[in-house]
Amino acid sequence: MRIIKLRFVSILSMFVLLIPLVACSDRTGYSVSIKQARCEFAECYLDLDIRYPAKDRPEILITVDRIPVDAMDGVRTDDPKYSFKLESSGSHKIYVTLVKGKRFLTSPVSTDILVDTRIPETPSIIWRVSGGMLLIHLATQGNISYTAFKILVNSGIEKISTSPYFEIDIEKGRDYIIQGYTSRGVNQSEPGILDFLLNEDEAPKINTFIESPYSGGPIMLTLEDDWDRSSRLSVNAFAELSGIRFLYDGQRLIPESPLPQGEDAIVVKVMDSSGNCTEYWESFNIVKRTSESLPELYIEEGAVRNAKWAAQDGTTVLQKFGGGEWTTISTHDRDEKTTTIPRDSLSIEGDLYRLLVKSASEITLPSMPVFAKESFFKRFSTEVISSLLGMDALLVGENDYRLFGNIVVRENSIMKVESGSTLTIARGNTLLVSGVLDLEGRKDRIALNPGGSYGTLEVSNNGILIARNVDFNKTRIVVKNASVIAMDDCTLGAGLEIRGARTVQLYNCEIAGDILFDGVIDLYIHSSRTGSGKFVLSNSLSSTVSRSKIENDTVEIRNSRVSFLLGAVSSQNLKMHQLSRVSMTGLEISSEKLEVLEASSLSLEEIYSDGKFLLSARTLSRVSLNEELAGELELETDEKSVIATY
């Protein structure tokens, strides 16, 4: 029994020795904890939380780098917000204990602090003048962190900031003395001093950004001058070979008339208010031809997710869709054809990817998007489906499916249909897609409503539709606020209605009936054909119609930016209005009347017409075309609009 008792006492003694490092209270009702401990230079600050019985306030014992051996071993105070000096740099451990008289009331609690007594460095003053402002950077070379930076201008103006960058209004020809300081807490460096006379006046600096491939649109222009703001600079720009002028809107250089295809150069002359002039020259190659073929993206699932692709020569960009935007994952040289998708671009809900190819010789449209998700699909092979049960569904190929009731593909779920399948949506019913509907008919075409049913396919609430080799027949397709709609080699017999989508891609499609695109941010139509009814495009930020035949009864474009590249437009009436910006290049036009209205613009280049039609520009609108084409057309304009020839 004696041996057992000794062992118990020994273990208890070890436990008591460990407790002071972590414990903060005992059975008497006293407790202490360290809310904050910090040091500025050699000055250290403690913020303590102490608890004690009423009218029995204890004292606080503070020791550095050692556990106190008795109640007098350290500094005693009754202030829970206590400051003290530590002159020794480096890491220290602070112990705090509640005491009364010669008794410990609590076990010690501890925390680590770092003391850095290095003297603040005198900064170097780096400066430049831009737009009549003196820009100052207080630069230091060491790895010391500073709590504040200060400048003193001519012993009068004082500015203090946590950032080392400052801006000061200045006057040309005046003498300035600048003093710069760094601070760490209450400690301030010796001043860096700059004494100079601001009487120099340099010529403006010019920088441009030209997209590749460049199709002749606006060129971004950045200007900088020491004394003049950009708005006060005089800008004159023109194309060297064609002589076409560029108009400057404060940010961009916009061609006054269409730039012809081929090589040319832009010449920019900028003059400031003092007469200093800078001339800038940069060559470019104008490309207005789209590639016939499109890049093809493949996604391989497994332990890792791999992307492979087939694409034309050029820089390849892999993108992912999320949060309503396409973001770049990686960029690859022309010889690279595969990559592993990083983990931060994977999600359990599944991911949508696409490929861009940037070439200096052709404009290439984005690849068809590919949706990838690692999922345990519920497989359907029965003829009748009345619900997907909110699960990821796989409709096995070569089967006929009848959808009864309103079937819902919910958010974060996918319905995938394999090749050779037919889907019939009962009359009056709707297949509602808020998740992803993937119709993969490349091996054998998929048919929707082949028997003539007029069921509805609705994609809404950020839903996604991907369809390859699908005959939609008389299916009514309605899109409301979707994310992405992409179709390749599809036929639509009941028109198409899209009201709100981030991206719409229609490749190699045939569409009969009324077509409405409203609120589509990015629209791509390639190698497709539309016929009969109305074609209406409104509120689109960027639309490209490539190598396609638009043969609707009427074509209307409202408040949109559209490029027609190659192909044909045949319509009784073409109307562009409400601030639309339209360019047509390499196009065959067959129409009775082409109207440009309500502050809209149209540029025509390499246009072929089967007969004479009326070209009308009214209500603050502008049309530009070559003289040869103008001689073939009947022109009409009001006093506030312009039809310019070149």
C-alpha cells in the first residue's frame, strides 16, 4: 500500500508542475486570462481579464521568461492594462499570476511576445510628377515593418499614413523641400530629405493596347504627362497606310470608318499645354475572318481531372464558368494539347469548362462547353418517367422515354441523355431545367418530341443546356435568366426564345420560326441558318454572327453590339436602333430596306448585294461604307445623321 501511495503523490506532483503553463483559475473564485499582449519597439502592453470575489481585489504578478517561485518574484501591479519595457530583442514568454500578500491565488498563465528593437530606417524618397501631382514613395530596404509613414513639405504641410505612398498638389517652377520619416510605435527615423526645383516639363508618355487578333475595333490608349491631366492633352491619331482617322473618347481610339483587312500601323501624336509633343507608332494586322473549324475540348474524369483538346495553331486558354463569369484556369502554347485541372477548379456540384484559341491570323470562336461531374447517376431505362427524384439522372442510350408531368432538373443536379435516345414531353407539360441538361447525340442523334408533340423545354434560374446533334422538332424552347445555352448541329422547328443568359452558342444549327435574344451578354452564332418569322436581338453586350445565313422575314437589332463576319443576311427589312453598334464584313445582303436609327452606327465592308436597296440613317446615327457600294444603293439621311464614304 505504501508503494502505491508514493506513486500517486509523484504523479500528482508532475501534474501540479504542468498546470501553471495553462491554468487560469482555482477553486477560490479567482481567475486571470490574457486578452492581448503586444510590443511596439521595446514598449510592451498587456490587457488582462481578472475575476475575483467581491471586495477582495488581488494583485497581479508579472514575470518574464520564468515561472514565479513565490509571490514576490516579479513585478506586482493592480492595473489589468499594464505596460513595461523589454530591452532584449527576440521572443519572450510572459507569465501572469494573481497573488495576495505572499500567497498565489491562481496558477500562472502565459503567452509569447516578440520584441523588435531595431531602429526605424531613414527612407529613400522616390518621386515623379504626373498630371500636376507629385507622387512620392518612401522606400526602405530592410524587412522591418512600420506602423506609420510621414512626409513634411516645406516645413508646413504634414501627411501621415500607414502606406508609404503620397500625392501632393504642386506648382511648376517652385522650390520644394520634402522630408520623409518611418515610424515604429513612438520611435521615428531620421528624415530622408529631398530638395529640388520643379521647372522641367517633359513630353507626354503614350501606351496602347491592341487585341490579338485585331479586327479593327477601338484601341485602348493610356496617356501620362508630368503637368497636364489626360483630359487637357491634344490627341491626333490615324492609320498610316489607309489614312483613316481615330477619334479619342478619353480612353479609346475609335476608327472613324472601317479599317480594311491586312497590315497597317497606327500613328499617335500627343501634345501638352506647353507644346511638348510625342509621336508614337505601332503596327497591327487587321483580321476580319473567322475560322471555319472550332476548337474541341475533352474532359477525362478519374483520380484527377484532365483536359485534352484539338485546336488550330495559337495560344490556348482553358476557362471555367462560375459566379456568372468565365475565368481563366491556365494558358498554353500552341504545342500543348493537354493539362491537369487544378484542385481549386473542381467542385462537388460539377464544373463547366470551355476553350479559347487566340491566333493572329483568324478569329476563333469558343469551343462547345463541357460539363464534368464525378457522380453516381441514377440510371433510367424505363419508358415512362414522372420524376427524377432530385438526383443526377442518366438516360441510357437507344431508348424511348416519355416524360409525364412537369419534370424538374434541380439546381446542382444533372440530367444526361445518351446517343440514340428519343424524349417525348407530353403536350402541356414542361421539362424544367435549373441544373444541367446534357444531350449527347454525337454517336447517334437524339430526338425530342419526334411524334409532333408540342411539349416545352424551359431553362431558367441559371440553368445550363448543352446539346449536340439533337433534333428538337416542334419542341418549344424557352430560356429565362440562364447561365449557358450551347447547341451544336441541332435543328429547331418551333423557333427559339431566350430572355437573359450569360453565354449563348449556336453552332451548325438550323432554326425555323421566330427567334428572340434579349439580355444575352455573349452571343455566338456560327455556320448556322435561320429562316421565316422574326429575328430580334436586343440588349446584348457582344454578339458575333459568323459564316451564317440569317433569312428571316425581318431582322431587328436593339441596343446591342454585333459583328456579322462572312455569310449572308436576307430579309425584307433590316432595322438597327437604340444605340446599337453593328459591323458587317464579307456579307451578302438581300433586303428592301436597311435602317439605322436612334444614335446607332453601322459599318459596311466588302458587302455584296443582289440588288439596290434603301440605306437610311436617321436620328443621330452614322453609317460608313466604301464609295463603290454607296453608288449602288439608295441613300437617305436626316440633318443630324451621317453616311460617310471612304
